[in-house]
Amino acid sequence: MQMIGFFLLHGVGGPYQIASWANGHRSRPVLRTPDTDRLWNVMGISMKKMVLAAMVLAMAGSVFAADIPLKAVKAPPPAPFDPWDIALGSAAMNDYIFRGVTQSNHNPSVAAYFEPRYNVSKDLQLYVGTSAESISFANRAAAEVDLYGGVRPTLGAFAFDFGVWGYLYPGGSCADNVLTGGVPGGNVCPVSTNTIFLANGNVMKKDVSFVEVYGKVNYTINDNWQFGINEYYSPNFLNSGAWGDYASITGKYTAPSTTFGTSGVGMYVSGEFGRQWLGTSDSFYGVVSALGNFATGIPYASYDTWNIGIGFTYKVFTLDLRYSDTDLSKGNCNAFTSAFNASGTTNITPINPGGAGSNWCGATGIVKLSVDLTAMTNLK
């Protein structure tokens, strides 16, 4: 490629000359005349006009391009929101424990539940439900049937639950003491061929159904840790005439999903510590003894209860292994539960003058296999 340069030579008293170089070597000079001056002037004006026109076109093009509206990418339509859902499940266990006290005489029990839900939004759920458990009470009630409903609001990591729970015990009969007149508390059932007579001095009403109101909150720290607080209150616990208040704290650790590789098996460890406060019963359960006159009702002993266990999950199945216990003495446990199989005479307390003792409130191990699913997740 050649490089050409021009150098203007100023002559004195004569025409101008232009010297040129090609590749650094000077070539023949070109004579500059008036005609050539006019040509150069015309060419210079034309070049200026061309440059100015190019600049105007470039600026106009930039402005025009900025004004062109860009076509927005259309967002995909939101997935249809179905607010309705149903949770249901069943369980089989070697013992049905409720707040540390067996409801099945330490024998196997089965349970099932059905819970329709309505999601007002992703942070607010309304629900109603029913459940049933097999039991073994002194009044020989056929089963425990629960009816409940409430609302579950969520606020960030806090999941709340407020509702009403009704415990129904159909099929029961009044239980009286066969030693009527021997141990205070007998002769409390109406005359009936259906009356159950207990040889250990205990009595129990035909209907022990009751209602509780409750509030719960669960705080999720991360995928592994959760903690909760629970509160239940009944003005007439077990239809005994005594108020009842139960409060507890809970904790749960869920192991990472990769703990058992790709098997799909999950694991958790959970526990609860609670206290059941109880008021004074009505005169049906009243007792009179040398240790105290409670003819108008007995002041039930409040107690602490706790449980801890480990669980394994696989799809909709859960196997839970748990230890449960309370600090109730056998005598006070007998007075509270009216256990039909209480025995002995040495477990005497002010509210249990007969001395029979019950193991319904003691340490026990629980093995529970349950199936839990929801319609939106598992039945689609």
C-alpha cells in the first residue's frame, strides 16, 4: 500500500507548485494554477456538504432508533389457583397417648382423619375436620370422635393455628362403685341396667365429652429446625366440672434429604414438654376421707408431661418411635382417669382415699405407623 503526501511550495513571483511523495520518495512537482484553485475550492465545499449530510443522517438515525418501541416478551399466564384441598390419613399404634396419659389402656389403637381446607391465599387457610380413635375407658365408650375447625395464618417464618376442638365419646355408660356406701363416691349413677360397676372404687360419667379452644404457633428457622408453642383451654375438661389448661413447647429437627442418599427416606427427631393444669371436679367425683373432705368435688393434681422420639418418612408413610412420661403419681393418676383396672390399696392421696393405683400415666413407648396425604399433592 502506497502512502502519498502533499507539500505546498511557495514560489516567489510565480505560480505555486505542489510537491508530492510516494512511499517516502518525492515525485514530479505539480503546477498549481488559478483554475486548479477553483477546482480545489469546489471539491472542498462538496466534501464539507457530504460530511455534514452524513452527520445529520447519523444523528437522525440514532434518534429514530431510540423512538422505536421494543416488543415486550409476553409473560406466561399464571397457573390456575384452586383454593380447595383435602387432607386425610390413618394410623395404627401400639398405644394411644394423649398428653402423657393412655386412652387405650396401653393396648393397640387405630385412628383416621379427614380435613377439608380452603386456602384464602397462600398465607391464610380455613379448615374443618373430623377424626376418630379407638379407646378403652372405664365407661366403655365406643370411641373418641373429634370435630374441629379453625384458621391457619402464616406470617413469614411464623405459622399460626387458632381453632375449636370438640372431643366426643359416644356409647358410654355410667360407671359406679360396687362398694356403694363403703367408699365415698359410690351410688352416683341413676338406676339403670346399663350401669357399669367397678370393683376398685372408681366412678365415671356416662358422657365425658368436652370442648377446647386452642392457639398454636410454629417458627421455622430453616429447612432443618422448627420450634412451637401450644395452648389449649377447656372450661369443663372431660365433662368433669374441672377446667383444664394445657401449654407446651415443641421442637423438631429434620435431617437433610440426602441423609439416606437417593432412597427417598427422610428422618426427624422431635420432642415436647407440656403442663396440664386442672381445676376442681363437680360432686360426681367428690370424696370424703381422713385426709380431706372433698364431697363437693376433688381438686385434680396438675402434672408435667414430656415425650421425645425419632421418625422416618417415605412418601406418604411415617414411622414414629417415641417415649412418653408424666410426673403423676399412681394414686393421683387413678383419681384423674378413673381407670377400670386400677389396683392396690397403698397409693393413698387426699383425692384418692381408696388407695388404688393406675399405671395409665406412667412411662411408655409408642410405635406409630401413619399415612398422610393431601388431594392437591397426592391425588391429582
